[in-house]
Amino acid sequence: MRSTPGCIRALPPERRSPTRRAARSVGLRAGSEIGAAAGLRCRVGGSVELRPTPCRSGFHLVTRRSRNYRPALVHPIAFRIGSLEVHWYGIFVATGFLAGLWTARRRAEQRGISSDTIVDLSFWILVGALVGARTLYVITFWKEEFAGKPLLDILLQRSGLVFYGGLIGAVTLAIIILWRKKLPLWKIGDAMAPSIALGHAFGRLGCLMTGCCFGRECAQPWAIHFPEGHATQGVGVHPVQLYESVLNFALYAGLEWFYRRKKFDGQVFACYLLIYAVLRAVIESFRGDYAVRLLLGVLTPGQSVSILILAAGAGFYWYCSRLAARPKPGR
């Protein structure tokens, strides 16, 4: 396989040394780390490539700079238990959900909200998120993936979730549940908001391992190369999954700090919507996984929804600030 300076390639089986085979068998090994949390490792200044190998262990992540080759094992399937395949995407999403639940309970208790209330609400948030994320995905990619398919096939197909759909579904169902139980909507929303960013940060690492939500072409040293047969066709692309994951971790830290300093109920949740909408709109400019027909002029679908989320965040902020300014009964 011919290569040019600065490019990368997979080593054929006959050229892999016993040392490299050992490294492959134990998993992720590389030099300096870039995106270690996602299992991506390479030398600074090199680039990353996923290539299919003849072995059953999956893809090799290979970097090349001069004569240095550093293989690392990357695969969408984390492990198997008999015929059951456990995917990295599921592991990261579950980790994000549990981390979000734990941190939300701690914040709620600081404001006198029962942790049981958060646990009960989290179940309905999960249901609303899954239904909303799947529904928006099917609507968005109906022509490409679902037109003409039986309803059962559409419901049972494993892949395909859209975060904004999940956010809208989760918030809508949470509002209904809190309203019916006469619980403090905005106070609980503030307790949950940082955890949304935290869970999303882990979820994007799952996207990276799966190869979805990928970026557009990139010639920078940190470009990621997916396997031949992937929609990117081996071209280096922006690691937008890592971009968004890092920004969501930063957003979580910022909201966690701000939560203890908020001026009124609903302020933290509204700020989450405002900040994330801007971050997502910027990140979308590096995305490369949309069909041409989905590009609404100069905007991607994500940027279009970001405008609506930004408007909702501004509306919530204005409403909650006015609500807090009203005189309390009996005063």
C-alpha cells in the first residue's frame, strides 16, 4: 500500500511484529495521548486512522510520523458475552446517564429537593429522550433510511438518535410529570441542567467509537481517518465528536460552578440552553455527515434547531427573571 509523507496506513499482517501483536491484544497503547478518554491515542503532530484488519479484534488505530508506528485497538464493540455484543456507545451513554443522575441528586439535595424525586423523574427523562431522539432521527433521515420500510423495522433498528430530539422529548415529558405532581419546575430544572451537559459529553465519545456524527474534511494534524467503506472514504476529517465532548465537559463544569451562585430559579437551565445552542451552532460548521438535501441554505439541521433552542433559552430566562421579581404573597 503506497503512502506519502504525513499520511498513515495500516500494517499488513505479515509485517506485524510479535510486539505489535501483543500490543494489539491488550488494547489501547500509543505514544502521547489525544482524546484518551475516547480511546484515541497518537503522537502530537501525527494523525489517526482506523483500518479493518483480518483479525476478529476489530480496527487498528495507527499513527505514522517518520518511521514511528503506534497501533492501538479501537472497535465499536467493547466485548462479547456469548452471542451478546456490548457496544462502546451503550457503555458511554449508560456512564453519562448514571454520572448525570448522581450529580443531579447531589445538587437537588442542596436545595431541599428529595433525591427520590430526581431518581423517579430520571426514568421519565430517559423515556422522553429515547422517544424524542429516535423520532427526530426518523423524520430527518426518512428518505435515506426509512422510506418504504415496515414500522416494526423502523422501531427495532438499533442505530439512529438525534440529541436535539432527545432534549426536546425529555424536557417536554419532564414538564408534564412535574406539573402533574405539582413539583417546583424551575428549581428542579436547574438541578438537572449541568447533568445534561455531563451526560452528553460521554455520549459523544460513544459517537466517536461508532463512527457516526463525523466531521468534514480536515488537513490538520489531528484529523481522524475512518476505515475504507466508511462514508468519509478514508479522507481525514475533523474529530467533531471530541470537540463537542470537550466543550460539554467544560459546560458542565461552568454550570456546576454557576449553580451555587444563581440569582433565581430557572436561571441555570436557561443558561444551559443559551450556551449549548451557540456551542452546537459553531460545532455544526465542522460536521460532514449531512446529506445535501438536509442543508437549509447555509444552515445545517443542527444549526436550524439551535436557533429555536436559543430563542427558547432567552424566553425562559426572561420569564423566570420576571417571575422572581414578583412580590411574594404575604409581603
